[in-house]
Amino acid sequence: MTYRKKAVIEYLKINELTISVAESFTGGLLQSTIVEYPGSSKIFEGGFVAYSKWGKIKILGVPAEIIREHGVVSSEVAAEMASSCKRIMKSSIGIGFTGAAGPGRINGKPVGTAWLGINIKGKTKTYLINDASRGRNDFRQYCVDVAFKELARLLKVEE
């Protein structure tokens, strides 16, 4: 675990904040990374892997019309995933991930495109991640690293 990841988890622990995650293309990788840290049970409420449209709609409650209008790989869907998991798990912070890791495009979105949503205090910020140069699993790991980077920035975690 990198220093940044450890610093974010320590910050959450010290400030008694909790986190939950809704992932699609990362397949639980962000959740797995969080629980690598000893004591993560104090900050990690849980999460979801909603890989299909159906999972996003039925499990997380992402409105079908948002997926129809914006596509499954979109800022709007990532934001809904983040706010939904935060609400369902009653956590301080919710993170949502949706993307196209390959091998093919999803709803016209090229491989190497992802959206990250982070909901803190009822406000959601979204981030577009583009990197078509990486292979499928490298891109997934890169996106998890970006999530920790953006979370550290939002929380103003000292590095």
C-alpha cells in the first residue's frame, strides 16, 4: 500500500469518517485495496460491485433514465453510484466508479475511459479518467490510484 493510500485511511480513522464504494469495471479492486489496511473495519462500511446496468438500477437505484440519457459510462452514473452507496451504507463518504476497461467500447465510450464520483457531505464531485495506453488490469489499478489521489485532495490529507 502506498503512502497516500495509508494516509487517507489513517485520516478517515482519526476523523471517525466512514467510506463505502460502488464499483463496476474495477470489480471490487478499490474495496479490496481499502481492506488491505489493518483496522479498515473502523472506516469501511462496505460496498457493491454493480457490473451490469441491471445491478446499477436494481441494487443501487440508479435511475434507468439517467443511464438511457447519458450512457452507463458517464459522470451522471458515477455520481449516482457514489451518492447511492453512501445513502445505502450510511457512510460519511461514497465513491462510485464506472468505466470501459476493455476489450471493447461501451455505449461509444472508448477503452480507457472511466468516471469517478466522490460524495462527501452530500456534495458529489466527478472526475473523468482517460488513458487508452494502459492494458485492462493496469487501467483498473490506475483508476483506484486516482480515486485515492482525488480523495486525499478533497479531504486535504497531508502527504
